[in-house]
Amino acid sequence: MGNPNLEELRAQVDSLNIEVLEAINKRANLVQEIGKIKGMQGVIRFDPVRERQMLNAITDANKGPFEDSTIEKLFKEIFKAGLELQEDDNSKALLVSRKNKKEDTIVNVNGVPIGNGVPTFVFGPCSVESYEQVATVAGAVRDKGLKLLRGGAFKPRTSPYDFQGLGVEGLQILKRVADEFGLGVISEIVTPRDIEVALDHIDVIQIGARNMQNFELLKAVGQVDKPILLKRGLSATIEEFVGAAEYIMAQGNDQIILCERGIRTYEKATRNTLDISAVPILKQETHLPVMVDVTHSTGRKDLLLPCAKAALAIGADGVMAEVHPDPAVALSDSAQQMDLKEFDAFWEAILKSKLVPSNIQ
């Protein structure tokens, strides 16, 4: 029998290609099953010790003609693809994932749709201090044709000696002002026991940065029929932020608004560092609306306008900022709140920026 010709050799290669493909896909199916088990057990998917054990076993069995280094390189690519497959499966499994729901979630607050492609604005004082204070700001908000007001009744502060908010009295003031001025109200609660009273007084429950991973609180608000504004934690990764939203949605509440409010870095020029890239990432990876709090992210009134423009330009569904009738006497965060004249100038500049439609709410 003579030597096989070129076509015969190519036919053998083609056959082996199919066998290799089938083996790789069979391996991929097993990797997916392993990924599911690890997910249920809360085990990290990448295990470098296990990978090294597999590579050693493979190179020990290698009889050539490929060098061991070449074999390692080939199998590392297969391992990498398997890990990506596990991560992709995990992403698809998340209720908040864009892969799970293609269309955008739109959250309706007091007749204002958030996440429908038209930016939404939320203004108000850092802390509720009195009826007169909140009513003054509410009047300025309403006069601009806006419909949403923020205000802190419960204020978790760094120092236990700083003003902690008026609590339930603050919620009552917000409710009174909201009814008088026809505004929807966003305010933070800090414990599950505050939920019941919050339901009667506010339109959106805010989970603040310090409580982003208060899992019992997240699960509790996930069981109510009320929109939730979830702020990113002080040093939270985007993955952790998305995971916190999943805690809420896993309990049945899909009316979630994500809020980028800056993260803690080594930079001292601003109060926090506004992670503006988080906006498109969150919009791509989840179907939830994303807002940006320009006050807490910068801590500087001179940066509120440019950061608001940046947020709108990059695709944020809305902007939050703080306004106080007289910031100099504010009981919290006095240096970063706009007074009424600054608020007017800020709003006029936003309208002139052409980043928002004329009928903005």
C-alpha cells in the first residue's frame, strides 16, 4: 500500500477536528454543570490550584509532538473559555441582568416615568429640618415644572454626634409638603422596622450608600410594592452593586432605580470620585434605570453642573442634587448644597445645554 495522499490526510484531519469539537463541547457542558453547583454553594468559580493540577496532569500525559508549553497555552485558552461560559450563565440567571430582560425597566413615580429615555431630575435638601425649609425648596422645584423631591429624614452619619435626622417627624413633613405641592418624594430608611411608616409617607424608598449591603433591609424592601432607589456603596464594585439590586428583585420587587453617587478612592480633590463609566456599564449589564447623584459624588457646588452634564451626555436616566434655602445654616452637608439662586442658575444651564427636552420633569 502506498503512502496516503494529501486529500486522505486532510480527510483524517477533518474527522479529528469534529472529534475535538465534540470533546470540547462535551467538556463545556460539564463545566456549566460545575458552575451551577459552585453558584449554589457560593464558591468562587476560578480555582488556580485546580487549574494547575489539570495542567500538570495534561503535560504529564503529553507524548508530543507539541512541547509542554504549547499544550499548556492551548488548554489555558480552553479553561478561560469555560470560565467565561460559567460567568455568562451566572449573568443570564440574574433577574436584573440585561440578558434576562432585553427591554428597559421603566419605574413610574408620581406620574413621572424613570428610564424611558427622557432624563428625570430630583432636587431637595440633604436633611429635613423644618416644614418651612422643605416647603421653600419644594416651591422652587414645582416652579420649574419638576415633580420629584428628595429629603433625608433618617441620616446615618459618620459621627454619632452629628445630626441624625428628624426620623418619623421628617417623613411627616415630607408627606405634608408633597401633598401641598403635588410632588413625589424620595427619602431614605435605614432599618426594616421603618418600612411600614415609610409606605404611608413617601413615594420612593431610598437605600443609602452605607446600607447597600444591609441584606436584611434589601430583602425587606424587596417584599413591598414601592419603588426603590438603591445607591452604590462607598467602596462597592459594580458587581457588588448589581448583586445588591438582585437581593431586592429576588424578593419580587422589580421597581428598582440604581444611583451612582461616587466611590471612595485615594483622590482628595472631591468628596468621592464620580465613576461616570458606571452609567453605561450598568445600562449595558442591567435593564434598570440609572441615576447620578452629583452632590454626594463631588461634594463641591462648582462641579455640580459639569458633572450633571457629563451624566446626561453618557446616558444617565436622571440626576439628583441637593438644594437648601440657606446652606450656611444647614444641619448637614452645608458646603455642598445649592442655595435657591444657585439652583436657578444650575437649572437654566441644564436647559440651555440641549441635553434635555423642553418638557423635562
